[in-house]
Amino acid sequence: MPDRIQLLPDHVANQIAAGEVVQRPASVVKELLENAIDAGAKNIQLIIKDGGKTLIQVVDDGMGMSVTDARLSFERHATSKIRNADDLFHLSTKGFRGEALASIAAIAHVEMKTRPGTDELGTLLCIQGSRVTDQEVITTPVGTSVAVKNLFFNIPARRNFLKSKQVELRHITDEFHRVALAHPAIGFQYFHDGNELYNLPETNHRQRIVHLFGGKTNEKLVPVSEETQVVEISGFICKPEFAKKSRGEQFFFVNDRFIKSPYLHHAVSAAFEGLIRSDVHPGYFLYLKVDPGSIDINIHPTKTEIKFDDEQTLYAILRSSVKHSLGQFNIAPVLDFER
Ligand code: ADP
Ligand code: MG
């Protein structure tokens, strides 16, 4: 029998990888914001047009890239963040897979402008569907700007699958909230179709929550604080009377990364038992710090699900510290229960 197997060309492999990394404009927003944070940015601008369908741009004042790095950044598995498999157990960056820019450039028109602080001039790179269409030496501020246009231009099925501008914008805003909540020490501006939606100054966790969710949020928040060998917990829970039927104000951050965890959500809900009705959900903004060696972030390309070494202990600590906070602030049952 003749041999039948071939290696896929890079642009095809990138397009396949993109299918996993980029579900919608919000996925691009997440990847670009995370790159800006990993680059040490102090200020980040997010500029969106038409719900991300025509433009998604992130401008940062981070470390920028040399010409060679700018070119390499669009190669698959090209990363400055890890060097070997061991590094996976000591991650301090958001990225490490070296896939995002390659994936995005495979399915969109990308324009990158970048300059490191050490250089007088910067680089402009234009890439369309994995093909470099322009490279120039330019004047540009220190840092990096990545503009992504015409997402899914070469995958009509995906482009048609995009929802309305409002729905895509909502997903982008959700993503923005998560990143902004995780990094109060970074200033963020967010524009949509020329309107400023948020202008967030550098601040602390509490103020960042209030800036994002409105002044009334402040009185809802009860601090949570716990330090153990396994985990350090900080942040806030919302008072039981503010529990809502709809989900939306539930945030877990593990080592400054937003994660989804039905298991940990259950731990918090369990602490609220007897204080809220079973058909409503408590709000919370909880920041967990754990040893990076005790978690595995590499189980899902978008990295919103992670695996903990000792989930049960974490559950118990979380539940008891939330309970403790509720007790300390004299929060007794206030609701009439319909049993
Ligand atoms: P990863 O973040 O997993 O390393 P990416 O494809 O997102 O993979 O980025 C590839 C590389 O490009 C990064 O490792 C980083 O060195 C560089 N890079 C990307 N975005 C920026 C940025 N905004 N500022 C500086 N360097 C960047
Ligand atoms: Mg990245």
C-alpha cells in the first residue's frame, strides 16, 4: 500500500488551531488583553467596532517587541513565556501555548505595531490569513498595538455564525470585566464604536469592582480573607440579600486568572446555606492564590478550567472562610423561607 500521510501546511494547521482558540470576537479580546498584561503593561486600551466584527484592537504600553520577535510571534508554538515542560509547573504568565497570535492571524487581517523601549523606531507588520503582506519600519510609541479586522474572513461558516453586534459586545464586555477585575493595578480604557464605555484608573480590588459594577455595589461587599498552607483567599462576597436568580456576579480568580469552577461555586453556595433561598445565587469576587505547581492550567485551550491537586481541601477551606465572613459581619437569616 502506498504511504498516505502528509504533514499539513502551517496555514492549515493554524486555521484548525484557531477553531479551538477563537470562538468569537471575545476570544480574541481575551488573548490580546492577556498578551498586553504579560508584556507588563500599566495601561491598556481596548477598541472595538461593530461588536468586534470589523475591529478588535488592543494597545498597550508594555515591553514591545524587536523586529525578529514580532515576526516570530505569529508562528505557532512560538512563545517567550516557557522554555521547557518543567516551566508549565511554575507559570507566572497568562500565555504559554504560543498559539494565539498564529491562530488569530490565520483567520483575520492583523496589523501589529510594536516598539521596545530600547529602540528609537518600531515595526509595522500586516498579516492576512497567515501571509505577511507588509512589513515596515515606523515611528510608534513604546509598547504594542494589535488590530484584528474582518475576523473569520476566510471561514464563511464561522462568520455567519456570529451573533448580533449587541450579543458579541456583551461577550466582549464579560471578558473585559474578568480581565479588569483580575488586574486592578492596570489602567483600562474600553471604547465601542467611538464611545468610551469604561475608563478605569489604577486602583485596588474593591474600587475596581465598584468602578465596574456601580457605586451601590460598595455596600453589598463583605470582605473574605484567609491564609493557609494550601491557599490564600481574598476578595469579597455579596451580602445574602443581594443574591440573584440570574448568574453573572460570580467570579473566581486563581493566581490572577479568571476561572470557571462549578465545584468551588458549590463551596460558596454551601456557606450561604440557610441565608438565601435555594433558587438564588450569591455574588462573589474571590481571589485565590495557590502554588502554581499545585494546579494544571493546560487542560483546556482557553484556560478557563483548571485542575487542582487537592480540590477537596480547597473546597473545605473556601466554604469555611466564606462562612466565617458571613458570621463576622453578623449576617443572620433575613429572608422568609418558603419551605
Ligand atoms: P503566548 O502568549 O502563549 O506566548 P501568543 O501567540 O499570544 O502566545 O504570543 C506569542 C509571543 O508574542 C508571546 O510569547 C510574546 O513574546 C509576544 N507578544 C505577543 N503579544 C505581545 C505584546 N502585546 N507585547 C509584547 N510581546 C507580545
Ligand atoms: Mg498569548
